[in-house]
Amino acid sequence: MRGGNYGPQPDHTTPDPDDLMFISEAFAQTAAAASPQTDILASVQQFAPLLLIFGVFYFLLIRPQQQKQKELKAALSAVKRGDKVITGGGILGTVVKAPEADVREIEIEIAPGVKVQVLRETITGVVQPKAANDSKPADAKK
């Protein structure tokens, strides 16, 4: 027994041309009814999510990064002798010789008696010593 009749057979007739004409007339009517105001509103609604996403990216990612770069640039131009710095390779050192801001090389001491010259651009941060918040022990009265 080959192949069987398992339910109703699909109708393989072509659609009625009048039905197709009705659908295209409906689309034509809505397109003709659109006014220039609704076209502008549709354009705004289409681009509003993109503008919103760009605004969020700007305020959460781009702007803080620009401020951080501006602060680092100011700190690098104000680096002076005795400042502790961190290089791009993670080396901590103390500035021994810091010429004017327009000179690219800075000499830092990374160990007692070991001095290296680094480019100003490779310094990733200036370490600010933080004061300990230890309270002095109260004198015990006896």
C-alpha cells in the first residue's frame, strides 16, 4: 500500500484577481491618506530609539572616558620630582628628573640605584599617598 489519502487535499487553484485588487486598493487608500505631518512623525519615531541609544552611550561611556583622559593629561603635565608613578607595564617608580611638560622623557627610580627613562605617555597614573584613618589609641587611665 503506497501513499494514502490522509485528510483533505489542498486547493491548488489560483487566487481570484478581484481579491488581489481589493488588497492593493486598501494599501493605496492608506498611502493616499497619509499627510506630510504623519510622514515626519513616522521618521521621528523611526530614529528616536537610535538617538536614545546614542545618548545613553555618550553619557555612560564616552563622556566619562574623555573626562578621565583630561584628568590624566593634566596629572602628567604636572608631574614633578618625588611623585610616585605607575607605567603602562605596571612598574611603580619615583620621579627623579621631570623636565618641562613639553619634554617626552622622564627619569624614574624603580629600585634603589636603578633609574630608567620612560616616555611621559607611558605613565598611566600618578599615585597619591592616602593618609591612614587610624585613630590614636586612648591613653588608659589607671
